[in-house]
Amino acid sequence: MGVIRRTGLFVLQVNPILCDSFGHCAELAPDLVHLDEWGYPIISSEPVPMADIGAYESARYAERGCPRKALHIAKIHPPAPEPVSRGRGRV
Ligand code: SF4
């Protein structure tokens, strides 16, 4: 059995045009989604590590459970490391 490594970050995003403000997402992902006074989701734009399994699963529940398909998990991959120059290295 293989091991799944979760690297990178994600952000749960909402499309406010599609959202109907019913607030189901706040029940599915209470750690990520809060509602404003009209029931529209307030979601932090701070990236969350993919390794945070609980947060990622909550985001997936919310994304799948949104009746208007207004939620999207945007995956953010860290920049590739700088290439290591070889040749004229240490003397
Ligand atoms: S579940 Fe979807 S439609 Fe309902 S408030 Fe959340 S984002 Fe909006």
C-alpha cells in the first residue's frame, strides 16, 4: 500500500455570484468558514497546509456539499527550489 504525501498549500475560495448565502458550508467546515450577518461565507485567504488533513477534509466536504457549486479548493504549490549550480562550486 502506498503512502500519500500531501505537500503544498490550499485555499478554499467562494464564487460570490453563485453563492445563495444559505450557509451550509459553515456547517460542513466550521473551522474554515464563518458566516456574515446575511449568511454569506467569510473564508480566510490565508493558505492552509495540505498536510492539515482535518482542514483539507473539511474543505472537501464543503466543496462537495455546496448546493450551488460555489466553493473551490485552490491548490497552491510552493515555488520550486533554486537550481543548485554545479561546477564552479567550492574550491
Ligand atoms: S454552501 Fe455554497 S451556496 Fe451555500 S453559503 Fe456556502 S458557498 Fe454559498
